[in-house]
Amino acid sequence: MLKRPRAVMPAGIRRELEAAGLLQAFRLRPPYQRNDYLHWIARAVRPGTRRKRIEQMLAELKAGGVYMGMLHRPSER
């Protein structure tokens, strides 16, 4: 059960994930992580901050084993 309302993925984020080949990696993350990423990006006020957060999410998905700057056990694939 998520503590926050479920975030809807914006089309722009979906395109970024697809372009990077990381949509499946995103979907394999636990629901709370997917939700946290989307809410965190949406809370960015400045476009530069939003861009930085998207880049961090993409880098963490690509690397695996990292979530919001912290080590975590990789999701089962």
C-alpha cells in the first residue's frame, strides 16, 4: 500500500524512459520507488532542477542497485 497518492506518469517522462531504453527497468522497480521518482520530479519548481532529477532517475535505473542516491537490492528481473 502506497502512503502517497499514485502518481500518473507524464508523457514526457515516458518518452525519456523509452528513448533511454529504461522503461522496463522503471516498471521492475517496486511501486513505492516508481511513485517516489514521479512525485520527486513533479515537485521540482525550476526546469533545471526537474532536468537534474530526471537525469538522476535515468542514471540510477541504468546502473541498477541505486535508488534516490542510496544503495538498494536490485529488483528481480
